[in-house]
Amino acid sequence: MKNIKMLVALLAALCLVLAVGCSKPAAPAAAGTPTVDKIKAAGKLIMLTNAGFAPYEFLGADNSVTGVDVEIAQAIAESLGVKLEIVDMDFDSIVFAVQSGKGDLGVAGMTNTEERQKTVDFSINYVDTVQKIIVPEGSTITGPADLAGKTIGVQMGTTGDLFATDEVEGANVQRYKTGPDAGAELAAGKLDAVVIDAAPAAQIAGANAGLVLLDTPATAEPEQYAIAMAKGKEDLKAVVDSVLEKLIAEGKIQAWLDEYNEIALAQ
Ligand code: GLN
């Protein structure tokens, strides 16, 4: 009798475990895809960015984050079958936020540098660019050699910041949260020049009367944008790389660059 009671109790417990197990079916997990499975289970892909970098990411007419990088992240989210969530933050916080898991991807016109590779992994590169110089009309600065000893505005923690800080003799480097903030200070006569990536530089020069973009780039070496991920997320990297390869092959990234350059300039 006692044994039967124990058996019934045991069966009841087993049923409970099974019931709980069955009410939350786990997505069929292919071996070796822990990050992708987690994203699918959460139903969202979190993109970390800094929305002051038109045409790659900026606030659109409806005040939501839009731009080339948003299109790219949206394509990645679609390929995973999840929705895209965007977190707008300071550019110089993105690398560490990605590494500490505050988001899945850093998509921010971010240059793939060896220094950042110590903290995060990068996708394949998807854009080639250079640093450019914006000056007031009539400036005596005509190229990088003329920047020596000048007051230069940059976006904090960017490759433009590194260039002005490490490579320009005697520069007084002023660091801002966004490129447009630096551009406004230049237009107000508080800076001699702003150094920033080519496409945002054209946007800033276009948005401020009296500012011009120099043809000669600040840096001879081109730099490449890539998407940052926490280290070792090989399954996620494979998805991101394959989406990027397809977008590049189809000419989509260039088409979005043309489209959002126009949209941002018209704003
Ligand atoms: N490409 C530059 C960098 O990675 C600037 C990026 C940005 O300001 N969003 O440092």
C-alpha cells in the first residue's frame, strides 16, 4: 500500500515536470548556435548605435533612428525572423556595451581597428572611407599639414579623435558627443576645423552655411566599417557576415548610402 502511494506521488511529480517542460517548448537547438538561438527566443535583435552620424544613423522626420546602418541591422533581424530594437547611446560606450551584453550588435559606422578588436569581434567590412576636414569658407587650412597647432573639433572616441590627438602636431583637440555638435561649434567660429568620416563630414558641411569640405582627406589610409559583436559569438557572426555579403553583392549598401545622404541633407 505504502509503495503504491509512493509510486502515485512519484508519477504525479513526474507529470508536473513534464507539463512544465511541455508548456515551454525549447526551440530546436542546432548544436553550436547558442547566441542565435537566444536572439530567436527573445524575439528581438538589439542594435547599439549613436544616432548623430548621418547618413549611417540619425533621427528621421518622425524622430526615430534611421539610416544605412538601420537598414543593414533590419536585414539581419529579418534573416533571424526577429524584430529590431535600437538603443541610442554615446559612441565611445558602444564597444564596451557590446562586449558586456547590453546589445547584440554595435552598428555605428564603426571603424574596424586593431585596438577595438582587443575588446570585440568584427563582421566582414562593409564600407571603405577616410577622415575628412571641414573648415570655414576662406580658411587658410587646405590640407592635413595645415592642421598643426590648430583647434580641431572631433567626435569623442572616434578615429578622427585618434588622428587629431596622435598625428597632428600641437593640436588643441576639442571633443564632442556628436559630429553635428562639433560642426555647430565650427560654424560659430569656436574651432579652426572638424575632422570626421567622409559621409558625415559632407552632411555637416551641407547643413551649415559657411562651412566647406576639403577635397584632400585628413588621412591617406582608408578605414573600413564593420559590425561589432561580443567575442566568440561565431554563430551570430556567420549570420551577420552572410547578410552583409549578400547586401554588398546586390549593391544595396551603396543604394542606401545614396538614398539616406539625400534624405538627411533635405532634413
Ligand atoms: N568611424 C569612426 C570610428 O569608428 C566614427 C564612427 C562614429 O562616430 N559613429 O571611430
